Amino acid sequence: MIARFDWQIGSRSSAARLGAQTRLSARLAALLLGGLTAVFLLWLLLHYALLAVWFAAWPGLLADTLRLLEASGIVTLTLLWLIWGWRLVQGRPSAARLAARPHTPTVEELYALSPAEFEKYVAQLFRRKGYKVKLRGRSGDRGVDLELLRTGGKRAIVQCKRYQHTIGPDIVRELYGTLIHEKVAHAFLVTTADISDAAREWAMGKPMTLVDGTLLVDVAASLSQNGS
């Protein structure tokens, strides 16, 4: 094995609560904004379609005031939707944002990354452990997402799997075949998912390290605590 991590178990309860509260707030904001928009659209439907004749009989000043209020409502709701959309985009996890956060990201936050962002995040963890990292997550790279180089010239490869379903032995066997094909000293499988016992048993005794979602979060917590 050419890599060692400090396996310190970090507390993730506060981070999990923060993530859950943020997601709940976002959903409530969307529901409230959606409800206001639905009510306003219903009002416009009544004014200009269902009860248009009745509203047309209103005095001129009152009708002008009503149209002004409706125009203000359209502008306000548009701005609110734009602000909500902007905050949604800004709040979307990225490798750089997660790395800069004072708390350790949860498995759910890591899964919310795009596959490319997840590879970048894992690459940052290896760099913090002293590796030179090359991103190779392209078509035709036989499942090699990262290539590692450490003092002494030994090479390793990393396969990043942003999965939810459990990793089975078939993926581990494929990675081992890639290890042989690439002629490297070690292979890492890093995933947000669980790894089955059968997969772990198959990898036992081979130059492979399997990192599931829970262990990945623990590694990130350990690196943050040690200031690496």
C-alpha cells in the first residue's frame, strides 16, 4: 500500500443537522414562493379571463390602481424567483466550496456533487496527503479517474464512484484488471456508497484500498482536524 490516511473519526452530527436545516429551509422557501405565485396567477386569471367584464366596469382610478398593483406583483415575484434561483445555484455543492467549508461534508453533500466535481474533491484529498495528482476522468481511460505519484516514483490509480447503490465485487474486479493493465503499484476505489462484504473479501490481500462513503467522510474530517 503506497498511501496512508490518518483514520480519525470526526463528529458529523452538527454538519448533518446544518445540511438538513438548509435543505428544509430551501424547500419551505420554494413552497411559499410557489404558493404566492399560484395565488397571483389565479387572480390574474380571474381579472383578465373569468371576470373580465365585471372588472371592466370599475371606475378608472380604481382600475388603474389595480393594474399598478398587479404590475408591482409581477416584478416582485420575478425578482423573488431570480433571487431563489441564484441562491439555489450558489448553494449547490462544488469541490472548491466543500474543501473551503469549516465543517466536514456529509455523504449526501458529496453525492450532490457532479461526477466531475466529485473527482476534483477526491483529488484535493490526495493532494493534501502529499500526492501529485493528475485528473484522467475521460472517455477511454478504462475507469481511471485520477493518477497518483508519490516520492519514489510509484504510481497509483483512483476510480471515483459517485454512487448510491452498494458496490459489488464486479467493480472491484474490473479495477484490479485496470491496475494490472496500467502497471501501477496500487489502486484506490473511492465511493459515496457502501461496499459489500463480498467486494471487500475479493480485494483482500491485493494492492487495493476500498473507501466507502462513511470512511471518505472520516478521512476528510481527519485531514481537517490535522490541518493537512
